Amino acid sequence: MTRRRTELLAVGVLVAVCVIWGSTFVVVKDAVERMPVMDFLAWRFVIAAVVMAALRPRTVLALSPAARRQGMLLGLALAAGYVAQTFGLERTPATISGFITGLFVVLTPLCAGVLLHKRVDAMSWLGVLVATAGLALLSLHGLTAGTGEAITLLCAVSFALHIVGLGEWSTPGTAYGLAVVHLATVGLISVVAAAPDTLAPPPDAAAWGAILLTALAATAFGFFGQTWAQAHLAPTRAAVIMTMEPVFAGVFGVAFGGDDLGVRTVVGALLVLAAMFLVELGPRRGADAALERLEA
């Protein structure tokens, strides 16, 4: 019963994280229209890492050298993802960005197959084909893909690598410290990238509000929540729950961002969501399912 309650709590945390992440697409898009992308990311991740480290400084000191290196590798993947996502948001609607970012769920088993030598089954390949069709509807304009959509696809690849790394390295005891290290790594990379040009403070109260919301809710809580939850849930269960992020991004984009959902966009988004569920809910061999439950 204790394990069951822990799993249910992990599911609740991931759902809450998905709601927060989905809401930030509109907020971030508005903020980066008024300040440089790298400045925004630098302030966001530095504030998040500093607040988390100040709250529980011993968790970082308790990490082994190997765990700290793993945290930095996770930070590199996460930094690449957020740079691509934020630059992509300058060039594409928040709703479409949210759905393309959600392709990380389809890409995760492919990355795991390549990096960890895990077999990629037929259902995963079917999911890739369906997702590709959906992505074409979302991002192709005539015979060319939009720049923003192409950049955001790189974000999905980076996030898939991040999830694979978390699945391999996160444990309940190291989750908080690991989150601090990889968020601090993103912050440092962003500061270095922003410093040659500006690294100026946010220009107005609205930009400060966007930074504090994303730093504290979406970054500090969000990534600690994800890191902790992935230490308690099997990768398949976590990935299914995280398919809700692009759904929430679409809801918030239409409700508050003024995005227009035409027939083409709706069909493309539905294909992407269908691909996610094909990959994560498709039939699995009994032995694989049993092993995954033991590893959860």
C-alpha cells in the first residue's frame, strides 16, 4: 500500500508539472518578444538553481562525483532543449510549439534503443510514422518546413535524451541534488551564451513575472517533480502522463494566447497525440512489462 500511494503521488506530481509546463508556452512567447532569449533563460535557470540549492544545500554535497557528472550531462541535454524551444517560440505559435515539443515521447524509446541498445519494437516505429505525418501537417508550408517548427523539433530530441538520462540515473535519494546540478548547468550555459551581448535585467514587471513563474513553478518545482517522479514510476507510465503537456499547451494557447486551431492543425495535433499513445500504450511482451514493474 505504501508503494501504491507513492506511485499515485508521483502520478499527481507529474500531472501538476504538465499543467504548469503547458501554461508557460504562452508566457514564454510573450516574454521573449521583449527581451533576448538567452537573457530570459539565464535569469530563469539561475534563479531556480539558487533557490533550490539554498533550500537544501546538503543534497548537492551528498552526491557522488559520478552523480554530479551525470547531472551535468543532463543539464547539457536540457540546455539544448530549452534554447531550441525558446528560439522556436519566437517563430511559431505556442500551440504548435507545444505539440511538436511533445514528440519527445515518441523519440524517447528511439534514443533509448540507440544509446542503451534496447530493442525498438514495431509499435514504436508505427508511432514514428504517425508522428511524422502529424508533424508534416503542423509544420509544412507548401514544400518547406517553417524555421520555428524545425528548431522546436531539435528541442524534442534533446528532451528525449534528457528523459532517457533521468530514467537511467535518477533515484529517490539523489533526485533533489541531481535536479539542482542539472538546472545549475543550464543556468551557467545560458549565462555564458548571453554575457557577450547583454545579460540585462528583464525590461518590465511582466517580464519579471514570467521569469519568476517559470523559474520557481516550471523549473524548480517542475524539474524536481519530474526527477523525483521518474525515480518511482516506470518510464512508460511517466511518458504517458507527460503526453498531457502538449494538450495543456494547446488549451492555454487557444484560451489565452489567441492561437487559431484550423482543421489542418487539429488533425496534425491529433496524429501526434495518437503516435504518443501508440508508442507508450502499445502491446508489450509480458516479460518486458514484468521487468518494467520491478524496475519502477
